[in-house]
Amino acid sequence: MKPMRIPEPDPALNMRWIEEHGAEYAGRWVALDGDRLIAFGQTEGEVAIAARNGGAYLPLVIYLPRPDEPDEIGF
């Protein structure tokens, strides 16, 4: 018996949402289900819990930096 494959969400939908709405949520964590915003907040944990409680299938939980924040963290 073959293992059942779990379909992955289309990342293009997430990227389109970020391009169109990301600036509105700069400095916050967001949870996306394709092109739908599920939750946003100040911490990754609270957003992940809200996404799980919202019943999203494999949501993208990501921090959207403010324009004045560095793009990379390094030494």
C-alpha cells in the first residue's frame, strides 16, 4: 500500500497576499491560509495557536518586518 500524499498549499497565493497586504501588518506575525489572513499578532506563538484554532490546513506563519528592520540577522 502506498503512503497517502498530503497536498501542499500553493505558495504563490501566500506571496501574492504578502505583496498586496504585507505593509499593513509590518512588525507583526501573520498566519496565512493561501490568500486568506487567519490571524495576526505580536508573537509567533499566539498567531500559531490562533491559526490552529481557526482550522487552517498547513498555514504559513511568518513575521513581516518593518521597513526600518534589517533583512537578515547575523553577527
